[in-house]
Amino acid sequence: MNKWISILVVALLTGCASAPEHEPEEESALEQEQILAPTEENRPALDEEVLYLLMAAELAGQRNQYYLALDAYLQAAKRVDDPRIAERAVKLGVYLKDEKRTREALQIWLAKDAGNLNARRFSLLLSIKNDDRQAAVDDMVLLLDADPAGFEGGLLEMAKLLEKEGRLRFTVEALEDLNQRRPDHAQVIFVQAVLASMLPDLNLAQRKIEQVLKLQPDWNKAIIFQAQLAGRSGDIEKARRYLERAVKQSPGDLPLKRMLVEVLINLGAYDEAARVCHAVLEEKPDDGESLFSLAVIQIQQNQLERAENTLEKLLNNRDWSDQASFFLGKIELQRRHAERALAWFDRVNGGRYAFDADLSAVTVLTGLKRMDAAETRLTEMEQKYPEQKTRVMLARAEWLNQAGRYPEAFDVLSEVLLQAPDNRDVLYARALVAEHMNKLDVMEADLRKILQSKPDDAPALNALGYTLADRTDRYAEAEQYLDQALKLQPNEAVIIDSYGWLQYKMGRPQLALEYLRKAYAKAAENEIAAHVAEVLWVSGNLKEAREVFDNAFKKAPEDTYLLNFKKRFLQNDEGQ
């Protein structure tokens, strides 16, 4: 959905939690130096034997002989009072995943500096990894009592490592024991809620955040997290209420207002979202995110000129110019200004919309029948976006489909399905191509496979229902699918059109016209125009049928559906 519902945890603990997954020899010289080499200001006073050990450790590190380095650090740590050498041994031990020697170095470190919070965090980490719940709780108590303000951040810094190690559930349970010992510390329960959400156990996370807010009702951070949980659970209305409460408590918090705008947009509450955007822009007129959100709202409300003016304010903003160019292109597409749209898409140089801009450019070129240019773009995209191979192949299949090269499109999609047999988009695309090739068995099988995993897929229901109505006499089955699709998306023009067409095929022309007119009023698509014209014509309304056809044909004289209508009904009637 949108970025605000992601749970963002802080980076892993420096040294301990940042231990890489790959082998030490793959590390850069800089990373080795950060792990192994003391800085001048931290270099302890050393006797000759210890100095030799440290020099041996550094030399071993430079040669990627990390286990020798760890041994040397460990021996040096036993001979000096300075705990920092033991600390380096601990970090290197964690890096090498050598638990025995890590624990030995940690004991030396704690013996020399019992109050060191970093050492205690390493101790907690080892306790958790060893399933030692009592020791883990004892370490947590010490950390909480010594540094209440840093407890939450310290635990959350470990979160990603705990998740990777599969230790989140254990940690949540240990925190429950800690909560029994320290029942009035809201941050303990807050950490529980965050870790529970990462399991993910959203019900537990929600219960815990409710406990937090009973202890600290005005804690905005907890309210925001509660809103995030509601969003992840799909209850956007509840998320809205929580965020509105947080904004009320912190009216000057601009990031919070931006979160609320995203939620309101997802709810379709565009007027309210626009008001919040304007409130932010009154305080910060050049706020890129709010300007962009406002433009999205204006597009949704079909206020294209206003959206255009808003987006133009972002063109000189380096962080937002690409997004603005992409959406200016989308606006021109809505106006059916293909060349202008293409120019805007070509201005997108990078960022999250770069791929979509290139894909849109291919679609525009295909629509303009500049097939060679579209193919050139597709070939460039294959090199430019190797991680988007499936989507590029889908685009190539659509290009082939538009060129009438159905067997080639079918082969491309079949090739993709060998690698991703359950990919919904590929199955759907191949089903449509199969219908063009009169492979109705393949079309039906692909759509049924989609519906098997997602029974409420309205486009798949519509495609299957429409094809059964248009190409077979299995009207009862078609009606079942289209009824379901219409319930799921009652305002979708193509579904209304399909249902109207079914009524026509079943011999109900008047009822068919009601649905087809409604669909055409929502979306003046050529196929819908051809359907309306046909039903009018066979019902004897020849004049109105010609008016509908002529209006559409003037705009799209090469459209297949309109040409088919002309061939079937007008070729012998040119004098009317």
C-alpha cells in the first residue's frame, strides 16, 4: 500500500549487530580496519608482550586471518586492564560467529567494566541466541534500570538481527517476564508490540500497543504505531482516527500530517486530504511531498488543470521533478495528447517512476502505431531493467498483441509462465491472447487458475464471463461470473458493459441497453460504443445507432470493434 504503514526499525548495533552474513575475506579493507584497528586516541598504554599481540592481531586482520586475530586480541585482553581490547575481541567473535570465544571475551569485558551498556547488550544477545530466558531477562533488567531512556532504542537496534536469527518470539516472551518485574515501563511493552508486528502477530501487537496507551495515553509515537498496525490490518478508517488524534495533539508535526494525507487518499476522502495538504503548504509552501500529494488528489478529482499547475511547481525541485514529469505525462494521456505525454515520460531520468515512464512511453508509441520505435524501447528496457524481466516481457507480449502477432505474444507469455507458473498478470495476459487465437480452452484454464487462488479477482471474473457470453452459449455460467464481478466492482464500466452484452446475447435488448448506455456514459470506449450501436441497430433504432457509431468512428477510424460493426451492419447501408 503506502510507505507509512511499514515498520521502520533502526539499524543494527554497531559492531555486534552489524556482523555480515558473508565470509570475512569478502570484506573491504576499510571494514576490516574498523573492526580490528584501535584509533590513536583510544590506544592504551601497553607493555611489549601486549603490544606484540595487538600488532599480530592487526597484521592477521590485514591478511584476512581473522581467527588468528581473534586469538591475539583475546590473549591481549587477559593481560591488560583496558576493557576496549576485550570489546574488540567480542565484536570480532560475533563477526566470526565464534560463540565460545565471544563469550570468553565478553566475560573479560564485563569483569573490567561491569556497567558498560554495550557489553550488557552483547550479553543479552548471546542469552537470547542460547535460549537462556532467565539470563536474558536479567540482562534486560540491568539495561532498563541503568538506561531507561535508551532501552527502547537499544532493543529495536537488535530487532533485524533477532528476526534473521529467528529469535523474535523468544524475545517477546522474555519481555513479558520483564514486564512482570517492571509493570510501569511503557517502553518495554512498546518494544514487545514492535517485535510482535515483525513476527508478524498483529493481534498481539495491537493488544500490546493498547496497553502502552493505557499507561501513556498521549504518547504520539505509540498512537502513530497504532495507526500503522490498523493500516497493516486493512482498517484504514481506524488508522485515520488514530492519526487525526495524533495530529490534534501535535498540530505542528508536518510528517504526521503527511501520513494523515496518505491515509485520507487511500480512503478516497480527497476533500479532507486536500485541506490537510493546504494546511501544510501554508506553513511550508515548497514542501515537495505535500505538493505532490495535492496533485494526486486533484488528478483523482479530475481537476487536471489544477493538478498540472501544482506539478509544474515541482519541476525545478530535484527530488520531485521526475515524479512531476511522469504525472504530467499521465495527465496528457487523459487528454489524449499522445505526443505531449511521450515528451513528459522522456523527461523522467530516474527514481521510482523511471520504469513506469519507459513502459508508458512504449504504450504511447504502440498506440501511435510507431511499432519499430516501441520495439526499440522494449529492447533498451530489457538491458536497463534486468530485475523487471517479467514486466518487460509482459510489455513485449502486449506490443506483439497490438501488432496482431498473437502466436508470438502467446509464446512469450508461455515462456514467462515456465519460470513463474502462478503469476497472475501473466496468466491474465495469456488468457486474453488465447481468446484472440480462438484457444478458448487455454483462456478458460488460465482464468480459472487465477480464480482458484483469488476467487474475488474482478477482472478475471469479467474476462471469463464476457468470453463465455460472447463466444459460447454457456450463458448461465457467464451470468454467475459477471454477477460476482458486478458485486465486487459495481461502478466499473467494462464490467457493466459485459453484463449488458450478456443480456443482449440472452435476448433481452432493452435491459441490455440500460447497462450498455450506463457503461458508455462512464467510459466512452470504442468496444462499448460498438456494443451500444449493435443493440440499437438490431432493435430498429438505426438513426441513433449510426450517431453512436459515427461519433466514435471519427475519433478512431482504425478501431477493430468499430470496423467490425461497420462491416456487419453498414456495408450495405451506406445510403442511410
